[in-house]
Amino acid sequence: MDHFDKYKFKSDNPNEFGIDLKKFKKNEILDESHLSNLLSHSIRISEDILPSVSQSIDAVIEKLEIKNEFDFFVTSDNYQANASCSLMSPFSKPFIILTSKLIELLSEKELEFVIGHEVAHYIYQHSLYPNHQNEENRNLRLNILNLSRAAEISADRIGILACGDLEAALRANIKLTSGLSDKYLNFKFSAYLDQLREIETIGKSNNQLWSTHPSFLIRMQALIWFSMTNEFNEFFKTKKKGTYNIAEIDEKIENSKQKMIGNEIETSNQEIINRAFMWGSLNLYLSDKKFTKYEQEEFKKAFGDDAKKAISLIKITDKNMLQKKVDSSFLEASKMLKTNKNKLIDKLKRVAEEISGDVRKKKNVLNDLIKLLK
């Protein structure tokens, strides 16, 4: 299903975490225990039992032009309008579970949007992404949560392609957020976007920073922008030219997200890069066991007050202290995104080229530093 990659939100990129989805191979032996549990406690959706829901499923499969390899179930929940794609890795058959409240709340088109969204989680193999709850490192957790929010934007795009109706997709978002039906809601979308602008004026939200899902307001704005792209019009063969291409709206969405979560992720990433870069550079300077006055001055120019402290520390402590600092800072840096690790490596390579000393020794130190990152 690689043809769906062109609709993917740019920040929805597992390669940044060293995950190559194409290396995972499908296992022919399926784990049937979850299916057994679902069959015991839920109702499998079929044309005979739930004809209107079954029709929505068929409409999604037809629009997306994919094979229906899913099992759909409805489970009793009168309080939560929810849907999930369970056991959706390449090793097992995907089950999409809809709650009874969800089916009662949404129209057929709105339901198609939600079904398309869940199908997208399987298409993009989001289940193979890292889980922020399994990580203790704060910076890595922030980056994983950012990836999780990006995955929801990607899934929403397939959802709107599946239902073919912008208004239905927006209504579904509002209903799922409020839990209210058409009886109570006025779908004046500009009023909801006014709410988004108000939030942006307030500034950074810690709740959003630590959330697995973007605000429903950002998701609505992202859907509106997506409906204005060349790619959206090409999918539906409208023969119209979009106002944007996907790369342009990806940038707009990033800016919108930034207003809501602040610069904390970027700041955290940069602090880790700077720390590892300083200790890595000092290690390169000392590769020949010398640290001339000229080199010390250059080091101070590059790293300011932190450099003075680093030099002082090396002078007054045992010879293993530098290695401890290098190991510590590079262990932290090894948990960064691939782009940031490559940025750090490029900076260290430039330092190795610019400073004097034995070429072979500098190369050995540089290779050791790169190994620590991997």
C-alpha cells in the first residue's frame, strides 16, 4: 500500500527512530486468542447483522481500493464513542473495533471517516511505533509523543479520502470531542476555528505537549487544509487545481502545532546536541594528548562559559573524567532522532577536519564517538 505514502504527514516518520517498516515480514501463523475473546464478548459486523454499518465498511474499502483483510466488531459501550485498530502489526490479522455509542452517534458518512482513520493505522503500521510509556528518557518520550500526534494527522487524511466528505469529517471530530449528537450541535465550523485561534493566543499547553493526540481543533484545521491540496483533488479526480501541495500544508500544520506546544521539544533536542558536541569536540582536541593555548582559546570561542568549566574539570580531575562525560552525553544523544544524530556527526566531522593533530588518532576518536551514537 505504498501509494498511500504521498498522503502521509511529514512528521509521521518512524525512520527517525531507526524503524524500517519494510524489514518487518508478515508471519503466516496468526495469534487467534484475541479473536476468540472478541467473538465471545463482541458482535462481528456483517451485512446480515448490521447492514448499514457493513455498507459503510464496504464504501471505505471501495474508495480506498484496498483488500478487505479486516475483521470488524462492535462492542457494548454506552458512554465512550470510540474506535480502535487492534493487533494491527504485520504479524497478525487486524481487528477494527467500534463501540455501540460511536455507531449511534455518527451518520454513515461520519462513520466512514472513522473507519478510514482506523484502516489508515494499519496501512501505515502505526502499531510498530515506539510507546512513550516504555521510555524513561524525557526527551525521547517527547519525541515519541510528537510522532504519535503526527500519526493521527496521517490517519485523518486517509479518513477523509475514505468518506469523500470534508463536512462529515469535521462533524465527526466535533461529535467525538463533545459526545453530542446533531440534536444539540450547530456545525458552524468558523466558530470552532475561532476557538483554535484563542488557544494559540494563550500560548503553550503542557497538556498538548504530553498528549498522544493533537487537539481536535488542529485536526479540523489540518483536514480543511488537506482538502485544498493538489493531492486531494487528484485522488477524487476533480480536475481542479488545489491551493496548496501537501508539503506546504505540512509546514502550516507544524506552525500551528508549534503555537500550541511551544518550542520545548526543539529546545530539548538542541541542548542535548550542544552538550554532546562540546564533550565530543574536547575529546577530538585531546586525541593527540595535547591541548595548546591556541586550541583552548578556539574551544572557548565555540562553547563560551561551558568550555571554561569543561577545561577546568579536565585539569583538576582524574583522566577518566572526560570519558565519563563523553559517555554520558552521547548516551543521551543516542536517543535523539536520526536527523539530529546526523547533524551532530556532521558538526564533529567539521571539528576533526579543522583542528590540528594526528589524522589517524582523530579519525579513531571520531569513529568511537559515532559508535556511541548508534
